[in-house]
Amino acid sequence: MDEEEYYKKCSTPSTWFFSGVQLYNAAVILLDIWTDAINKPIPRIITPPTKGELEQAIEHIAKCCDLFPVYTLLIGHALENIAKGLEIMEKTKHGSPQASSPNLTVSSLGISDHETLKRLDRLKISLSPEERDAVQIAVDHVKWAGTYGVPKKPGEHFASEDMPIVIKERRKYADALNPLFNRLCSEFREKAFRYFGTIF
């Protein structure tokens, strides 16, 4: 990506909107696979199991245990991007100080971090207690829990460590995050047409 394209895309809210939508769509596919897996009984294994029975059980357990952190990582990035798009929209709308600034970067726009919860607060997006908890879990997964085995140092990011041990109970986070993403999409479209007449 050359400089001209970088500066144009960086300061265009729809760049972040469409990236968020792509990530959300991928997250939903994983969530569907995970939901299907946790609602199925664990395959019975006769002792000693055949190779096929063992592989089937391993695949089932992997889907139950391994997909939700990746879903949470993806939905966390999706929320982060759409929130950044909303923030850029506010910063570049007509009459704002940065509206006519050339060569805006991720740093100069103040969007180089993963602090989605703080960003939503700055945007005055109202969140229920359940949504706040779920967004913090998603932020943790973006920062480390969806990618790495441990955070950068001990004592960081407690939220994801408090997730329910019972796998099915984790569904409550998706039940808060997916509708929140759709609400942010509606907010984005409404503001885009109000400020710019289009979302592009």
C-alpha cells in the first residue's frame, strides 16, 4: 500500500466499518460451529476405542474448547474496528479540527490501541453491565487471550480469567456482543448519512 492510499484509507470511516463487518461474519461462522458442538453429546467411546472413535471424540472436544476463544478474538476485533470507524467519523466530520487535515495516520487519529471499552465510553455509547463485561472479555482476547497462552506480564487482564468454567455458560458473552455489534452498525450508518451522505 503506497502512502497516498494509506492516508486515504486510514482516515476513511468505511475502511474500518467494512473490516469490522468481515471479522464479524467470520466470528459468527465460528460461533455457529461451536454452538452446534456444545449442544451435541460427547461421543461415547468403547474401551478400547477404535482410531475413528478416538478421532471423533478429539474433534468434538476441540470444537467445544478451542473455538470460543477464537470467536471472541474475532468479535473483539470487529467491535474495535467499527468503534474506530465511529471515532474517525466524529473526528473528521465537517467543522471538526481534523476534517481538513492531510495525511492523517493511525497515531494522529488516536486509534492505535485496543481499548474498545474506553473508545465506546468516549463515543457515549450506552452499554448494559452485561455488555460492558462482554466487551472487556473481548478486549482481553484481542490483546492476548485469543492468541497467546499468557499475557505480557502477570496481573494483567483479569476479565478473561473469570470466564465460567462450564463451557455452555460462556454463550452469554456472545449473546451480548453480537447484538452490540449490530447496534454499532446501525449507529455507524445513521451517522455516516448524517455527516457525509454516504457510508463510503
